[in-house]
Amino acid sequence: MKLVRFGAAGAEKPGIIDADGKIRDLSGVVPDLAGAVLGRESLARLRAIDPASLPLAPEGSRVGPCVGRVGNFVAVGLNYADHAAESGMAVPSEPVLFNKAPSCIVGPDDTVLIPRGSEKTDWEVELAVVIGERASYVSEADALNYVAGYCICNDVSERAFQTERGGQWTKGKGCPTFGPIGPWLVTTDEVDTSDLAMTLSVNGERVQDGSSSTMVFKVPFLVHYISQFMILEPGDIITTGTPPGVGMGMKPPRYLKPGDTMEVAIAGLGVQRQNVAAS
């Protein structure tokens, strides 16, 4: 299934994508795509519904973040060896974890805002994992049973805030609009994460062109690993790292500016398109 949330920011309704690629309104069935609605039993009930029996969403509806009420937004750093190399950092022996503020989450086509005082706002196409069941101390072998599905995340990052201002990476990762997710939450039965093509273009120029196959730590291990340090709840998101091609790694470095556009894509998970503006 491809699940979606549509409507005005803060008032999104749940939806499902039908065979013709149109959004069907699920609000008469579930209140939102959040929390327990993302569990195995709930998703099985949604899968049994014929989308054609549901009303169409209004034409031209805004597509919002594909998950509502996200609690934990956990990110994994340096999870692609070639990205670590372009960043001048060693491949870690264990996953590098940091938090993105849930308040940074926006829809896949919403405007990305450059923060006040920023000179180094950057892009990162990432595969995001959406948790469907409460996960604590889960085994790697059992980890995918706790996953509802996958979506695209653009892990927008301010590099000076991240690396030049002291402390942890979090301060460069959670600025408003730094977490576009969607357009769809695609359930696990439709996605094999072993080799997904991942691309990002800026102003029509392809800058990232990679594959999830080059992840250092794979999805099952990441869910297992993170669950050793915190309880993951339904609706939590893990964004799993980026392939090379970020602005920080270019020679000379290149960063986003007002008026730029980004197109972010992962095979089977859809496409995001964002305009960039000043805060």
C-alpha cells in the first residue's frame, strides 16, 4: 500500500493511493496515519479495503507529511562509506545517532526555509523507516516485524550549525522545514530496501546518484541497534543516511540559496519537489 496524508498543514487527512495514482480519502476509516494506526493489524485492515470504494480527495490537494504526530525522529550519520569519505570522516564502527526535531517535519513539496544566519544549508536524500510496533531490545532477525513501511526524507542540514558551533549535530539538523517526508508511506510488503536507486537534483542538475545497497548498516540492524538505547513507538521515524553528492563535499563546497529547487527521489517511494526560500 501507498499511504498518504493530504490537506492544509496541520489539518491533514489520511489517504491511500489507488490503482490510477489518485488519492482516496481514508478519514472515514481511520483518524490519521499515526500511532497505533500504523501497527500490523491496523494495516492489514486497511489493505483489505478496495480504494475504489473510498471518496476521491479534492483535486489539487496539498500532500502533507506521510506520518502524523511523530515522536522520535532519529537520524543515522555517515552510514554510506563514500559519503563519509567526501565528508573527511572515518566510517564508524557503530552507527552514529542524532535527533532531528519532529517540529522540522513538513510535506514533500513544501518550501524549505534557509535559517536565519545560515550560509551552509545542504541537502541529503535518505531512506526513512517508519516504525509500526513498539520496539524495545528487538533482535536484528525480528526487526522488520516492527516496521510499518518506508518513505523519502530530505535530511536538510546546516553545516556550520552542525560542525562549527560546538556540541552535537542536532543543532544543524532540526531547523524549521529541515525534514520533508513523503510523498507516501509505502508498506514493507512493497519495498525491498537492499538496492533502491536514490537521487537528488538541484536546479535540474543531478548531484546525488546512489543506492541503498551501499549502506554500511542495513535497516534491520539499525532498528535492532537503536532499540537497545530507546523505546521506538509507532510513528517514530529513523532516517538512515545519505549517499555521496552533498554540497559540503563539493570542491568548492556548494550550498542552497533562495530561489533554488530540489527534486528528491527514491525508486518505488515517489518524488519530492521543494523550492528554497529565506526564513
